[in-house]
Amino acid sequence: MTTTQAPEKTPNAFQRGVNAVIDLLSSFFLPIINLLVSVGILKGILTLLQVSGMVTDDSTTYAILNAMADSLFYFIPVFLAYTSSKRFDVDTVTAVLLGCILVYPSITTIMAADAPVYLFGLELSKATYSSSVIPILLAIYCASWVQKACYKIIPETFRGLFTPPITIIVIVPLTLAVFGPLGTIVGGWLAQGYEAVYNLSPLVAGALIGAFQPFLVILGLHWALFPIAMNNVAVYGFDTIMALFGGAIFAQGGAALAVALKTKNKKFRSQAISASLTTLLGITEPAMYGVNLRLKKPMVCACVAGGIGSAVAGLFGCAGTAFALPALTTLPVFMSRAFVPFCISLALAFGLAFLFTLFVPIDDVTEEEMEAEEQSA
């Protein structure tokens, strides 16, 4: 007797397009995600020192600490030039140089001045390149085509010598004349579009993001929100997206802690406790993949609790003044805009997820399953 397997479904054009975009965005930000989290922590520490009066804005100590916390965001075109060069197969050193040119002091100065900026008689639209995302990504993408053209035309012996300057000569004016202004326009549209949706109902926006954020992470869709969040900080000076992530992140920790209390497996209990603690640092993957999603019901409890917690954050307009994943170490970033409701939203998400999971029957992990995992690892 033979059995036939159902043919695998082929993704349609829309699904393939979405997958391609998400894969593209993740390739840009995944290599620097730990740095993004780290500088968010540094930003939080600096804000805490300011609030406590230990550091003043006019001190040299503040200047140094602020450089430590803010440099990544200021020079993010350089970092994205590096990561996107890997994706678009552009010479890495040339790509990094392009990023450096955009944030070079004289470029920053003339773009910020009131006087018009000309390049060979052509007036350029003003654009801010520090902390920008879109212009450098477009620049490196186009640089890949310039590089390909050079490799076809220039003999192999001279490629390394002439390709970089040709790329710079073509891409820098193109970026200043087209990509920079275009990035400013598109960035403004993104920020305004999100604000329009958010303003329709912050409570509903919070509930949806808090409940579905884990699935965004699983599908990789959360990468699409990072550029918008960074752009919000650059355009408005604050961002609400990451504040709405807080309920979802802390809910994962609450559910994992409840699992730790309920399980009779010592190894799994230790794993669940560790995973719960890491969520307090803004890292959800161990709790989500290793505990809650594995047992299914705790994941549902975390999603419901995360939706409730983030709805509270949305209702009160909680926001951060810098890009930072919500965590105990980054709380000061969220101090200036509805800080008490934000803390309540995190505590509510954690506590409800804990209680929901505590009273919902779940299947425990057996010793045999843990041993099988250790052997496979």
C-alpha cells in the first residue's frame, strides 16, 4: 500500500514579496541588533544619571557618556553601509566610506545651515544624513550596479584601483541630489502614516501590537518596524512603537515564570527561570521559543496579557525618547512621556501572564524529552 503526500503549497507572488522584504530588512539590522540593545541600555543609564542629578547636561561627563550612548544612532548610516554591502555584494570598504561621507562634518554643517547648497550649480534639497536609514540603503543598492558595470568594463588588473573612486564619484552626488531628499520624504510618510494609524485608537494599536508582537518576531516582521521606530525618533524626538512592544516582552517573562513554578522537571524549571529573567533585559527568544511556544498554552496566555498591557501603554501615550527595546535597564528612556503608566503596563502584562499561565492546565516536559534534546544538541 502506498501513500501519497500532499504537495507543498507554493507561496504566491504577494507572499514571496513579503518574505523578500522581511529577509532584506533582517539582513540589514540583525548583525547590529545586540549593539542596538546595548546602546539602548547606555541611553537608559545616562537618563537615570540625569534625573538623579549626578550628571548635568553642560558637563564634560555628560558629553562623553552621551557620545557612548548616541554614537551608534548618529553614525548608523556607516553601520548600515557595512551590513547592506554584504547583502548587495558591494566592496565593504567602499560602502563604509560612502556612509562616512554622508555624515562628514562639512556635509552635516552645510545641510543644517540656512544658505542653499549647490553642487556644480545644481541646488540640492536639504537632508539630514546622521541617524538616517533610507538614503544609505538606496546608495549602497545603486553602488552595487555601478560596481557591476565597472567590473565588466575595467580589466581585472585595474578593478581594485579604479572601481572605488568611480563608485564614489557616481553615488555621492546621486545620493545628495536624489536619495537624501527622497529618504526624507519617505521617512516623513512612514512616520506620519504610523501616527495616523496610532491616533485613530492608541488603545487598539497597543492591544494589537502587544498581542501579535510574538508572531511578528516569529515571522521576522518586527524588522519592518525598527526603521519606522528609529525614524520616529529622528522626526519627532520620540517613538511609541517600542513602548507598545513592552507589554509583549514582559508577558513572555511572566508566563515563563509561571511555567517554572508548575513544572516538576528540575532542568526545565531552571531553563524557564533563566528565560523569564532574560525577558526583563528585553530578550524574549529563550522564553518564547524554549518555554511558552513549546507548551502552547503559556504562549496564548502571554499574548492575551501582552495585548492588555500594551493597550494600557497605548491609552496613556507612553513613548521613548530614543530607540530602545523595553527592559528594566532601559526604563529611563521612557521616563519623559507617561512613565508611571508605562511601568504599570509592564507590570500588568507580566502579572497577568503569570496568573493566566498559573491557572491554565499545561502538559509538563518529561525527563525523556529533556534527555532527547540534550543528545540532539
